[in-house]
Amino acid sequence: MEYLIHLAIVISIYSILGLSLNLIVGYTGLLSMTQAAFYGIGAYATAIAMTSYGMNFFLAVVIGILLSALSALAIGYVLSRFDGDYFTLGSFGFNVIITAILVNWRGFTGGATGIPAIARPSLFGFTFSGNLSFLVLVLVSAVIIYFICQFIVRSSFGRVLKAIREDEKAIQVFGYNTKYYKLAIFAIGAMMASVAGAFYASYLSYISPAQFDINESAFILSIVVFGGLANNKGAIWGAAFLILLPEALQFVGFPSGIAEQLRQVVYGLALVFLMLYRPQGLVGEYKI
Amino acid sequence: MSTIKIKNLYKHFDGIKAVDHLNLSFESGKITGLIGPNGSGKSTLINLLTGVVPFDSGVVIISETTKLLRVKPYDMASFDITRTFQDVRLFEQMPVIDNILVVLTKRGIVGSLFEQHKKYHLEKAKEVLERVGLWEKRNELAADLSYGQRKLLEIARALAMNADIYFFDEPFAGLFPEIIKVVSSILKELRDKGKTVVLVEHNMELIRELSDYCIVMDSGELLAEGKPNDVLSQKAVIEAYLGE
């Protein structure tokens, strides 16, 4: 049971990350590779606020959200000068920069060894120390974020985001200064990723820079693409699929000597075949 | 109603003069035909006037009062200017109705975030889609429409803007005769409402039929202007445009 609860917590956290990036990639068409940086900013802000300043988890989350939003606005402002592949490369670069800051600002971040002993959240005297109660908290947050995403994409603002994805120059002619829309959704996505980071830090009680590097951004992007771009449910399906598939492969009776390697091969092949035969992802509404 | 004038407008691409110090005026309540051979600068001129491409120098004057040394595409809607594109530019993976609603709803991030389309937005969308015969297709993706329907949707999107100045960049290209009739009637209707209509077109019959005034461009320069029949009979125009 503990194992299932653990999986549900991880899926919930990655669902939040998938939802956050889907707003940026799936709905707005900005192929960002820096989501793990905002995830990391949220995790570190929470960890530092709780361990160094003794703050409550929920206050630390708010600080993380604000920091992520400010970082996203600064990074987004620079990236707004780039289009297409250059945007993606630039976002890739920012993830590398943020990871480098986390590694090298040792006095504040603990450097490569990271930050241990991060406490679980507590509210009105109740501590979410058990995994089940923690799952409830993460799940409620994921559901709230899902509905916020639904609200955004169903609004007139969401329709403009989709138009930017389809033809940014054309929608500008109809009176939209798209730069501000892109900045806004970049910041909103970063704030959501920051919440996921806070939960991650508190759940594992330990974080290090390697957990928020470019590979993690690639994994979050995979969640969005496999689940299906421009579909909020897709982000959740994608998270569940990519986390459960390797777990499920553990129960397949591969020969013991090469079991781990075979699992990796089957996992990779499954992803390749999915993309070949369903390029829009599991429930996607948009193809890159 | 608004007029649009340009003074000394200049644009070059890699040393080639695309628009060469042009002085023009587009009057309200008229359809102005803008013609010229391929590469003469017609579409570039529209792109300059709608901010899609920045111009190097010159002035754009809207309604005699607003002088613009720089034109930003997102500012043009506030000057009641709208357009269609030579190569149809729709929001392909969005439903037909959303292609219209997106130009009807609020500008501004906070306002649009807390707004879903309202009844009057839907009514306006229905009005323009019915005008071009696409209301029945409202839930289909724009990408799934035929070429002619895509052209019509782009025109409907421009109509939804309820602008004063319309630039139509080859709206008849590749259309069947019955759709040409629909588009022609829309243009005439706009003129009769006192709007400023600029029509880039290669079909001389349509230019003669629809235009009140005609401007001929060649190599980025003004070659001739005046009444369509007068202009189209000028030797220089025939030589440059018709290659005769």
C-alpha cells in the first residue's frame, strides 16, 4: 500500500509539472526546456525558507511561487527576443545556468550535496507526516491546479495563447501585443512548477541540484508530449504513463542478469512506438 | 470614416528597393485597387502599413491626425485597421468559430483571463460566419476547410473587426465564381458603408468592376493612378503590367 501511495504522490507532483508546462508548450507553442529550473527554484526556496529560517511550509511555498514568477519574467523577457529553435536553445541555457547557480552558491544552497532534513508541511498543528495525508495534500493541490489550467485555457486569454501558437504574427495584427501574453503564461507555468518543487522537497526531505537539471526538463517535456499537447488531462495521463511504465516493467520476468537493461530497452521502444503511431500523444489535441 | 496616407514611405531588402519613397492616399467610401506585376511591392506595402514588416523611413498618416513614424502590428487594431493575407493565415488547429471569437474578445491579459466569450460575441461571430456561409462549419478545425472556405474565413475574421480601413491582399485568388460573387458583394457593402477598402488583385476584370480608384505599382514605385479604365489603358501600365 505504501508503494502505491508513493507512486500516487510522485504522479501527482509530475502531473502538476506536466500541467504547468502544457500551458507553455501545448497551448502557447513555446517549446521551453527550462521548466525544471522553476521546479528547482520552488524546491530550493521552500527548503531554504524552512530549514534556514524556520518558516512554515505554506509560507515557504508562497515565497517559492514569487521567486519563480520573478525569475520567469526575467528569463521570459530575454527569451521573448527569440523564436522557434532559438527560443528552445535559450531556455535550455537558462536551465543550465540555474542548475549551475544551485551547485555553486554553496553558502545558500548547500552546493552539490544539497539540502537535507526538509520537514513535512504542517497546518494548524497538524503535520502531514504520513504519506497518506501527504498524498491528500498533493492531490488536492494537483486538482486545484488542474482546474486553474482549465479556467485559463477556456478563457479568452487561453484562446489568444492558442492563436499565438498557430500564427503569432497574424494574431498581432488583430491588436494583441503577444510578448506580454507569452510572459504571463511563462510566469504562470513557472509558479505552478514551483508548487510541485515545494512538494517534492518536502516529500523527499532532501534535494540536490542534479534533480533539477536539463534531463528533468526533458522528462517534463516528455510527459506533456506523450500525454498529449494542449489537453490538460493529457498532462496527467502522461505523468501516470511515464512513471508507471518503468514500475510495471519491474514485474516482467526478464532474465536476471540483464533485467535492468531490458527494462530500459522496452521502456524506450514503448515511447518510440507511441510517438510513431500516435504523434499527438495519448489524448492530445495538437501536433507540434 | 478613416483615411490612410503615406508620405515618402521607403523599404529595402538587401539593397533591393521594395517600396521606393511612395506617396499615396487611400480614401474612405472607395475601393482602391492596388495592382502591379509580381514583385512590384503591393503586398510589401500592405505589410508595411499593418506593421507586419517595419519600414525604413517615411510617415503613415491616419485620418489626417495620427502621424506614425513606426507601425507596430498590435497597434493597428486601435486605429481601426485590419487585413487579410496573400497566403491565408488562419489559426489552423482552432475551430472556425474560435478563429472569429479570438478577434472579438477583450485585449489585455487580466481582462481576457477573466472573460469567456459572451452572447454578443457569439452573435457577432454568427453574423460574419453566416455572411460568408461558414456558420455550419463553425465547429470544424480551420485546417480542415477547403481553400475557398479558408479564404472566406479570413475575410470573415477581418469583418469581425468592424474596422474602418480594410486591406484585402488577393482575396479572389483561386476562388470559384460563386465565391467570387460573395466576396465582391462584401467589398461593395463595405464601400457603401463608407469604409476605406484597399484591394490587391491581379484580375483586371474584377479591378474594373469593383475599384473606384486604381493605383499601379512597379518596382516599388508609383507607376500610375486614377480611374481604373483610364489607368489600365495607359501605355506604361500595359507595358509594365501586361507585358504587351
